[in-house]
Amino acid sequence: MSIISNSELDKIKGGSEYITGSIINALVNVIKVLKEAGSSLGSGIRRVAEGNICPLQ
């Protein structure tokens, strides 16, 4: 194993600079929330159209 100087250590880059695991995880969570919201909205529209709404009183 060779010894690396400080100037060479500064030039080392690792991983991705733009897409990280945290960003991918956040995007997946956003997609899940949007899918769930769409499902709830669609279910609500269907219930209104069919007249299957619980009375408020």
C-alpha cells in the first residue's frame, strides 16, 4: 500500500454528488403519499356518485 499525499486526498471523490439514497427514499415516499391521496380521492368520488355517504347527524 502506498502513502497518499494531502493534495491527492483532496482530489478523491466518492459516491454520487447528485443522487443519494436519502433523495431516492424521499422521492419514493412522495410517490407513495401521492398514490394514497389519489386512491382516497377516487374512493370519495365513487362514494359520492353512488350515494354511499355516511350522514353527518
